[in-house]
Amino acid sequence: MTERIVSGAAMDGREASERVATLEAEVRKLHTVLDGVEAYVYMKDREGRYTFANGKVCELFGRSLDGIVGKTDRDFWDAETAARIAAADATVLDTGEAAALEEVTRLSGVEAARIFLSQKSPLRDAAGNLVGMCGISTDITERKQQLMTLESTTALLHSVLNNLDAFVYMKDPELRFLYVNDKTAALFGKPIEAIVGRTNHEVLPRDVADHFSATDRKVFAEGCKQVMEETSVGADGRTHYYWSHKIPLFRGGRAYAYLGFSTDITELHETREELRRLAMTDALTGLYNRRYFMETAEREFREAQRYGAALSLISIDIDHFKWVNDAHGHPVGDEILSRIARELAEHARKSDLLARIGGEEFLLLLPHTPLDAASALAERIRQMIAACRFEGHWQGCIQPTISLGVSTQLASDETLEGLLIRADRALYLAKANGRNRVCVLASGPAACMPPDLVCDDA
């Protein structure tokens, strides 16, 4: 019996030893695993003393595991860092709940700070009692510095892009906005977050979106920079003009987006149009000037000649206009000229070309108009002006009359000059026959109205 008891005790002792050896082997494996983790793994008891630290922690503190176990953070970190860590640990130990946080730390005697992303969890024994905490910390110093550098660079770029006198934007191949600067968002009348991720048609009026989408697609279709003038109608109902540069951005040989810069050139466009208008109009009357008339009349002449269409011309001169200037002064003369110009413009069709060619002389070109219709129009104009009574800041009433010469393009005409010469000669005959009348000169004798007056052969 005694031998069996001793034998049983020996067996229990061997099993215990084997169990201890097995556990020690498991611990060594765990140590090896934790030492190989690219993170700082540690455990502390409720008083903040280290009970475990992996190789990364040992390397950080410059101590062996034996030199760390039993120590607190005050033995490794500067006082401010140790206090912050202790406060964070206390939160976990007091609440019994895990916590994730960023920790800015400094080792004792080291100026450079390190930033850790830490996950701290409570440790409990088999009975469920809180006995300490376990922490896993990742050094994110470089990542944080990169992020801060990136944020600083991004803020700088935003500042630059938001202070450019241009609308800056990015779109992907589906024409979704990837980026807009503040100026673009203000133009659309929407916050940036209501624009990014949306398409042209989700942000802009349909007609504007259609217009921009056509030019956007061209960037991706051709895969090269596009420079163009674009237009849109603003909330004020005014047409705005933009000079746009759209540059494709490539990744892996494929355009994944484009970067756009648009400058508002509305004022420049309007100035350009105004200069163009001034270059072709008479400053006093607002009618076309001689230069523009001759350029346009040449094109109309060739068009009529090519297609055999009718083309007539009325030459108009104000009667006794020198007397108006001499009797009332040139400012009054200018006023009368402007008023007569307005009356003439009211009788001209959109397709007609009315110009002041100098002094008190006007020309009215009538495309697709035969001689008889042109003559009838000339007589209506004459009667209309004869019925006008101009009153103003001058004394009395001025009742002007005009003389008109009418001609039409002939098949034999090789240039516009023949038509101009005949209309001018018809005007001269109208004046020679008493003024305030219409004289018609085709290829034969000139006929003047009123009908009881007939001019000599041309």
C-alpha cells in the first residue's frame, strides 16, 4: 500500500514537471511571436508596474525584460509623458473598458517626440477580477509627420487654388466632379460637398450641362489638352464667357481624370465685341459705316451673281442739309442726322443693310429685292421723312426732305461698282429735278417720281 502511494506521488510530480515544461515552452513561443510583432506589446498591473514587455518595448527603452518588469512609466518617459500615460491607463483600469488613443511621448533625456496609436484593454483573472491592463502601441510618428506634411501641402494648394482668379475643377471620365475650388462652388451657388461626386447634369442647368459635357468628353476622347471658349447664362440672365484649359491626367496609360482651369473673360469678350461694333458702325448715328457696308455689299453682290438673285440699292441724301447746319449749328445738324437715321432704320428689314457713308448720305442695300419693290420702298421712305416735323431745343420746326436714287443689279455687272454708280447717278438726277423725290435708274432712261417728272437718259 505504501509503495503504491509513493509511486502515485512520483507520477504526480512527473506530470506537474511536464506540465510546467509545456507551459514554459508555450510562454517562450508566445514571447517569440510577440517579439516578432511590429508593435509595442506590454502588460501592467493595477499599480502601473510593467509585468511584460515584448522585444520592441525592450528596444525602445534600451533595457532587457528583467530591467523593465516591476518598473513604471516614470522610469522611462519624461514626467509629462508619464503623467499622460498614467491618466490614460487609469481610465481603462477604472472603467474596465478598452480605449484607443494617440499618445505623444518623450523618453527621458530625449528631445524628439514620438507618437503612438495605442489600444489598451483590461486584464482579468480566472475569477473575473480586474488585475491589470494590456497595451498594443504602434509608432505612427513618421506616418503622422507625413500626414501633417500632406495636410500642410494640401492647405497650401487649397490656398493657392482658392486665390487664383480662375475656376478650378477636376472631373472623372463619367464627368463627375472630383474637386472644385471655392470660386467654382460660388459660381454654381452650391457648397463644395454638394458638387463633388456629382455629374454636370446633377449640378448645372440642363443646357449648360449639355454644353460643358460635350467639351468634357472631347478631352477623354482625344486624350490631349483642350483649349476653348465656353459660355453659360448666369443667374442674372447675362451670358458669361470663359476661356478654358482642360488637361487630361493619366494613370497606367489611361486618362482617369482631367484638370480644368476656366477664366471669366466676359468683360474682355464684351470689350472685344464693342470694339468690333465701333469698327463697323458710324459713331453719330449707330448705323453701319462705309467700310463695313462695302465689305458686306461685296459679299451680297457675289451671292446674288452666283444664284441669279435680285439685288437692289437705294442711295439717300438729305435735301438742303447745309442750310440746317448754317442756320442752327452743327449740334442741331447732328441731332437731325441721328433722328433721320432712326426713321430709316425702322423701315429697313433685318436682311437689309443700311449705312451712313458720309455727311448726310446713306445707302440701303436690299437683297432678294427686284427694282419695282425697291422703288416702292424708296417712295414710302420719302413720304415718311417728308411727314416728319423735328422739334427740339432749337427755335422753330425743322421739316426735312430727302432725295433717293434706286438701281438694281444687272446680269452684265461684273462688279459692285456698276450698281453703286447707277444708284448715285439716279440720286443726282432726283436732286437735279427738284429734290424730295425718287429717281429710278436701271439700264435705260431714268424715271423720277412724282410721275409727271421724267429724267433724261442716263
